[in-house]
Amino acid sequence: MALDTDTKTFKYIGTRPDRPDGLDKVTGRARFGADFSMPGMLHGAILRSPHAHAKIVKIDATRALALAGVKAVVTRADFPTGLTGEDWNIQENVMAGEKALYDGHAVAAVAATSQLIARDALKLIEVTYEVLPHVTDVDKAMAEGAPVIREGAADYSVPEGLHPNIVRYMDTGRGDLDAGFAAADLVLEESYKTEAAHQGYIEPHACVGQLGADGKGELWCCTQGHWFVRQMCTAVLGLEATQLRVTPSEIGGGFGGKTTVFIDPVALALSRKANRPVKIVMSRSEVLRASGPTSSASMDIKMGMTKDGKITAASGTFRMQGGAFPGAPVDVTTMLAFANYDIEHVHHIGYDVMTNRPKQAAYRAPGAPMGAFAVESMLDELCRQLDLDPIETRLKNAVKEGTRATFGPKFPPVGLIETLEAARAHPNYGAPLGPNQGRGVASGYWMNWGGETSASVAIGEDGTVQVSIGTPDIGGSRASMALMAAEAFGVPYENVRVNIADTGTLGINEPTHGSRATFASGLATVEAAKEAIGKLCKRAADKWGIDAEAVTWEDGFAKPSGPNAGEFPPLSIAEIASEMGSTGGPISGHFESSPDGFGGSFGTHIVDLEVDPETGRSTILRYLVVQDAGKAIHPAYVEGQFQGGAVQGIGWALNEEYVYGEDGCLQNPIFLDYRVPVASDLPMIDTVIVEVPNPGHPYGVRGVGETGITPPLPAVANAVRAAIGVRMTQLPLTPPRVLAAIKGRG
Amino acid sequence: MSKIHVTTTINGDEVEYLCDPRETLLDCLRDRVGLTGAKEGCGTGDCGACSVTLDGRLVCSCLVLGAEAEGKEITTIEGMAQGDDLHPLQRKFIEHAALQCGVCTPGILVAAKALLEKNPDPTETEMRYWLAGNLCRCTGYDKIIRAVMDAAEEMREAS
């Protein structure tokens, strides 16, 4: 797609106005998922397996149905049969069939006149289980004799003879590894592990569903992508896609975890049976046990380097479990593990493995942080053993425009070198360190995404602008859209209203995922604005009796242009709008596409931390995020993405992990025990926005949401290495693990 | 199980509701009174999204029973602005982009207001420890702390 990259000086873009939904969000009136209710609404609750792996012998709901106030019970028998592929996976995950596949797997659901009655009714549903052997660790799940989660789940890519839990296999690379390693002065090999982390959005999943016997329904829910919800719910329930209208609420965080469904089809199934709307809200322990955390990973890395710091060859084997279904993001891990660097000889092997854990969902840069942890840890170790500066060494190997990526294509303009140079120049890189303190550096990448996108703009009768987009605003994107629309039309920011449209109002939109909302919905908004501007110019041309081509649009006004256009006073958008009913009707613009000019974003982080030698606890002293935004539309929200991504990564590196007991049940399904970073754990998070414009967006935007979680895992681990003198290869770096490493030292 | 009749004061208004003895104050605010500004993020007192004050004391309303509100004075996020005038904390949160998704924001604002009423001039460390019971997953807390510091300064200058 050819787009005119507009390089003029911006009037609105790059400023920091108040977000349009600010007042709603600071007064408590913004309506999030659980805030929506309907007349006649019932409350749903879900019965979940207490076993990690068990055959469901019998479900008897007689006593539950006899409880006053109970209106419906559903089990898998209430869902259609015959689904295949990912549709079947989602159906099986939202309601277990023959087996419960993990601790927390849904086995039945009830709708009642109150939440308390619904919860009481769950206790009256009798499920007979036959408990089966389970496995939750990725390496154990691949080993001979491991319990089989499901026969026949592997796809064509898996070589014969591997364990049935291995469901996808990847093998990619180029060059001659032997020659590459032979050219190295130092070759290192090491194994690394990361544990599963949860997105940890503060708002649990919530929805209200209404579905009639006519197959028509409505759903209100907190989601990153309501067209995805529509597709998944209608597939799981055997409905026609457009007969379900999905309206997104405000969303209380998602980070990838709200791009799929867990409770929505269940609420609709209960509604269909009870003939009333049904609301379901997950508890926090349900979120942790039965929504979609990310994968855990086990990785073997080998890298070679010359004594002056050139990487000669690299190879990695990546094993990742994604719960009881195919889909661990190991394809992305293999793609991005070495993507920062220009490496001639490179090889990746990936295994997607099933275990008795919840079905993984996307989590911010899915698959990238694990590989980055392994590779950037090893790069740090190579630099250490060869006495090289970590930033200079990264600069020596950094990819740039034209470099053939380790995953194949040549890079378009990218900003890794610029982030490294800015990091090197930042005062944090030279700040003095005391005893037990260490500094860690790491870089990371996310390729970003375009995806199916529809947007429309409509001119109001007073000349204000209404923008309708389909990507829920999860972090201030209404402000970015309004800034881009204001820039395109040349109208004040305050004159733009941005609405998140439901599935009945626009064409298909992929979710707010892949760091795509500001890029793709922003591009669509600008292009839709250009279409509307063309119509505004035409109205002015008709009024003046000249050709439309002789009219230009400038700062909110139509103006005659060129030697033969004639002399006419400029017409404002408000003047044209006020007459549009009698000059041809409403004026609007639309844009639909799957834009492919998304530009990837590189980042470099520097962290200083102190390890308490008596407890093993790490305290972050300083943290710097440098990242390429292409063009920061609203810099404050770009900084916010950098800071939020970094802190999630710090949590994953230091504290957060899924802890499974011998029984295969999750041991820490509340926020007290699944400990995300709190305010007192952290210093201010310093940021530097680098801007290497993306030629694929009219204003140069790159997505910025995901890259920020990729460098923190290795940056923190590298800093701990510097502080304690021991290389830690398994995350999280909890105080007991670090203390054990310190005690084990020499 | 018969319901309990509760008479309480919420944001200065006398309010009556009937509640099940098992219902929390958060359930009653949201489902009985229709004040949905306080959010349930955990139900175990770990996230602070349900923060309100009860007779001036900051509490997690998910850890208080609805029946305990009898005769008490409760303030919620809905009572923070005076008519059209936002509280300085509310204004500064918007100005500093101290929220991304905004679901933790009501609880953090209520908690920060309680802090500044006790201590108008807290250090950054005091702020971070006071707000340690309010989880925010989006921002990394940087802009939240800056907004609270800025609001505190403005409030000190105005007093």
C-alpha cells in the first residue's frame, strides 16, 4: 500500500493533551466489564475441576436444579459437537468434555437469581471423577512415559517417534553452524528456564450475555477484541457470526489475556437455556487458575564470539508448554530469539508441548521475553568472559536497515542502533555502583502487527469530528486517535470524539493486540479522514463552481488553489458542515484494510539493582527504558507503555511464577501469593523515546506496547549476575533462589 | 436466609439497603446501591481496587461486610469531586497520564486522598509504601507517584 508519509511539522501530534475519557476514569463513572447489568438478569457461576487431570465419569445436577432460584445448569452436553481445530480447542477449554485437563478447568455452570444462590448451587452439583496421572513441567511432559494429555493433537510438523504431548515442531536456520562456531574465540553453551507468568490485569473477566432460541444474541464484555469474541462464541455455540452483536465495555487491562474467551460462551449457553440475560464475573482465583497465563520455557543456547565481539554463530532449542492445548508461542520465540543481531550462521529448534495447565493466552510480546532472557543472558556472559562492553558489543552486531534477519527477510528502517547509542549516552550508564550492586543491559524486539482494520469518521453538523474505531482503548488510544484526526483535519483536538464501535457498527477489526491499535486504527483514521476531506473539498468546489481538484484543505479550511481556481474566501469545516444536509447529505469517510507496513520496535534497557546478601532480595535502584516509537503521537502514553512493560518484566524476572504442587494444582491463585510489583518495590522508571519513523504509517508510528517487556528479564538477570558474581539461569530470581546461589558460591 | 436492613451514610447521603449477611460492603455498594466506582480486583484485600473510607479510615470494601456499614459514614470515589470541581488528585491524574486502563484508578485516588489527609507532605518513599496495597498493572507506578506528588504540592500551596 502506498502511503504519503507526512513529514511536515506537526501541530497536534507529539503534544500531551488530557485524554478524552479522563473524567470518566477518575470519577468512577467509566463502565468496566462487571459494571454492566440488564433487567431480568441472572448470575452465572462455573464449577471447576479440583484435579489436574481426571476423567469425568458423571455429572449430576439434580440437587442444584432443585435449589430455589436456580434457573439453568449447563455442561458440555449443551454445546454443539463436531467442531475442529482451534474452534474445538476453545470449546473444550471453556467447558470440559470427557476429561478435566487442568486444575480449574470448567466442568459445569449454573445460572441463578443471585450470585450467592449460583455459588451455593455449585456445591450441589455432584461430579464423579476418575483421577489420572498428570504432568505440568515442560521437560517432564516430553519425556518417555509422561502422561498423555490427548492422543492425536500433534500436527504434520512433528517428526515420528516423539511423545504425543509434542504437538508442533519447528526447525529453521541458515548458514553452516560448524564453520561459524569454529571461527569463534569463545563458544558457550547453557540451559535456561522461565516459569509461566500471568498478565495480571486488575479487572477480572466479566460479561453479560443474552441469547434467544432464534440464534440471535447480544454480549457485553471486557475484551481487547470484540470481533474475536464474536467469532469464538458463535463457533463454540454453533451460531452465525453476525447474529451475535458484541459490545465492549471499558477494559481494565488485558496485555494479551483478553484476546480470547473463557466465560462468554458459557454465559450465552446459560442464557439460551434460561431465556434470560446472564452475567458472569470471574474471581481472582478463577482468573489465575483458568484464564490464560503465558507459557513456561526450557531452552538450550549455544553462541560463539570472536575476541573483538563479533557473534559468529548461534543456535537454540526452545521447549515451551502452553497448557492442555497446542499453541505455546514457541514459533515466535524461535523467530525472535536472535533477531537483534546480524548472524550469518544461525539455527533454531522449537517444541510446542502440552501439559496439565490452563490454555495459554497471549501475554505482551508472546514468546519473545523467554528467548530474550536466554540469548541476552548468554551475550552478557560472552561479553564478561571476553572483557567487552555490553553496549559496544551489541552495537557491533546490531541489525539495521537492509540486514538479513535471523528469521529471513531484510529489515526495513529500524532503530536498534539508535536505542543503544541513546542508552550509552544516558547518565544511568555511568552512575557509580556500591557494594552488592550490579548493572544489567539487554535489548529486545517486537515485530508489531497490522491486522484487519475498519474505521470511519463522520462530520457533525457543527463541524466537529466523530471517529469510530474497533480497537478497545486499553491505555489511552482514544487520545492518540483524536490527535491524529485533529492533525489530519486541522481541527482542535477537543473537537474530535472517538468512539469504540460495537461489532454491529463497523467491519471486522482485530483486537487491540500486537501493538497494532495506534498504528492500524490510527492509519485507518487518517485515511478515512482523507476521504472525508475529499468530500468536504468537493462541497466547497460545488459552492464556488470550480473543479474539486482546484480546492485544497489546510488547517480546517477549504481553499481555492492554483492559478485558475479563482478568489474565494476560505470555507471552514463548520461552514461546510452546517450546509451539508442541503448540499449532498452527510459527510463521512471510511477506511478498511489489513495494513502491512507495521514497523518493528527495538528497545534497550539498563537496570541497576542491589542484592541483600542476607536475604537474597533484589531492590531496583535505577531503571532506564530506551525504545523506538517511530513517532510518538502522545508521548506521555508512549512513556507509560515503556514503564508498564518494564515493570511487568521486572515482576516476571524477580517474583512472578505459577507454583504447582505435587497434586498438579496451582498453589498461588491469589494476588497475595502471585506477587506482582507494588509501588514500594520500584523507583521511577526513566524513559528515552527514540524516533526512527516507520515509512508504513502516514505519521511514522511504530507500535510500542510490547517491546518493553522483552529486555527486562535478561537485564535484571544480568544485573543480579553483576551484583552476586553468580549466573542465574532460571527465573524468577526469588530471594530463596538468589540466596542459595550466593551461598553456593566458592 | 433473611436479609439485614442497613442504614448508612454514603458520600453524605443517607442510604438504606437490604443485604445478605454474607455480602461484602463492596457487593452492597455495587449491587444494592448502584455505586460501581469501587472495583473488585481480587476479593482478598490484596489489590486495593475497592478502596473506600469507613468513618474516615481507608479500607478494602471487599473485606468489610455490608452489614457492618450500619450507622457508619462511607466515602467512595463517587464522592471525591465537589460538583464540577475535580479533587486536585483527580485533575493531576489526568494531567500526568497517571492511568492507562483506569480500573485501579478509583481505588488509588481514594487511597491517595486518605494519605494526604493524614500527611500533606509525604516523601516519595512514604507515598510508595502507603500505595503498596493498591496494585496497578499498567503504569509501573511512575506517573501515579508523580501525580500524587504534584497534587500534594498544589494542595499545600492552596492551604
